[in-house]
Amino acid sequence: MSYDYITSNREVWNQWAKNYVAAGQKAWANDQPLWGIYGIPESEVGLLKSFHGGDVVELGCGTAYISAWLARRNGRPVGIDNSPAQLKTAARFQEQFEVRFPLIHGDAEQLPFKDESFDFAISEYGAAIWCDPYQWIPEAARVLRPGGHLAFLGNSALLMLCVSDDDETPAKESLLRPQLGMHRFEWPDDPGIQFHISHGELIDLLRSCQLEIIELIELYPPADTEETEYAFVNLEWAQKWPYEEAWIVRKTD
Ligand SMILES: C[S@@+](CC[C@H](N)C(=O)[O-])C[C@H]1O[C@@H](n2cnc3c(N)ncnc32)[C@H](O)[C@@H]1O
């Protein structure tokens, strides 16, 4: 088993961390959760439908604004992230906003927690895209209590078939790569290594981890949405096909 991408992604995120401070600060200041690259409100997405407080782990927490939202909603969050620089920003925001919870430097593929420690696990563009699903999803299932939920959001499988190789050109309205064999994604001009698998493979994996599917939420930006700074997809594409998807799954009793 190769863990090379854990080290290289740590280096990448240590460099990128400074670019995520402003967005993190804005998200910490906001009480209403806004999801994904277009910031769709929780009232429209419903990613937290199955969150009812209790022990929470955020997998690849980055600046940890989701953990802050959940702490303000009676959760007891723990944030884990592979990048010390991201966690440093998160720790600064804890002081600024006076919302404190444990922040752990670690790898979401090898969680430093006992079995059945959490009621809810969540990842928004954290482990959800930066970890190998065949490693992180069994780990998330292991640390969830029976009846606990995992919610995760990232780029849709369809977008990953249409997204351009470079960061500057938006996703095409045609398929640019095969779905068969999709798993590890590396880009010519981007040092980050991500993971995306097909829906069929993901469903098989979830079932093998005793995770039953509650909902697959396909996200579309509302009509009045403004373009983002991210060039890999634009509104023209995102208003026709789901640019992001969120899965809510439950560990069976
Ligand atoms: C885009 S941020 C996600 C945080 C936040 N929700 C956001 O969208 O900004 C991605 C985070 O995943 C973290 N990450 C990457 N690989 C990881 C791993 N193996 N274990 C834990 N965190 C990881 C990175 O360090 C980074 O902070």
C-alpha cells in the first residue's frame, strides 16, 4: 500500500493554507452553513439533516469552520487534518471566535480514534476528495457508532469526467476521460492528488462498510448565483449538470 500522496498532499496544503484564510474567516463568522464552491445554504442542501448533536469528527477539516458550525449546534466536534498550516489557521479562528474543540494533526485514512467513538462524521472537500475512498470510508465507518451518520460532499463523479486537464479551462460539455478505472487523479499543472470513483463503485464500497445510503444530493446553483473564482467549472455547466454531490449514509445497527 502506498502512502506517497499523503506526504505530497500535506506539502501542497501547507503551501496553499494562506490562500484559504480569508474564506475560512468568512465561514467561521457565518452561522448559517453554506456548502461547496457556490456556497449553497444548508436550508437548500440539507447536508446536516441527520445531525442531532453528539460526538462529531470532521475529516480533513482545513480551517475547521464546519466543526465551528456544529459546535454552535450542540455538537462536540473534533477536527483532523493532514496539514499543520491549515490547523494553525483553525486554531487562530478558535481564539478569535471563542469556539474551541480539539484539532488533531493526522491522516483521515488512519484515524487515531477508537471504534464507535462518534455519532456523526463529515467531510466537505476534505477526506471526501483528498483521501482514497477505499481507505478513508472504512475508517469513517469504523469510528462511527451504530446508527451514526456520515455526510460528505465534493466534486460530482460526472464533473470529474468532463473537467479539463488544466485549471484555467472550464469543464466541457463532453466526456474527456473514461469512467472505467477512474480512481486517482493527477493533473499536469497541479501538484495535488485527489480521488474520485464511480457511483456504482462507491455504492458497493459503502455497502461493504455497513453504510446504508440515506440520500445522494446533487447540487445545482440557484438562478441568482454569481460565478466563483474557481475556473474549473462555470455556471453555464453547473446549471445543467450536478457539479457537486453529497452523500448521506448511516451505519447500520
Ligand atoms: C479544501 S480543504 C477542506 C476544508 C474545508 N471544508 C474547505 O473546503 O476549505 C482540504 C483539506 O483536506 C486536508 N487533507 C488532505 N489529505 C488529508 C488526509 N489524508 N487526512 C486528513 N486531511 C487531509 C488538507 O490538508 C486540507 O486542509
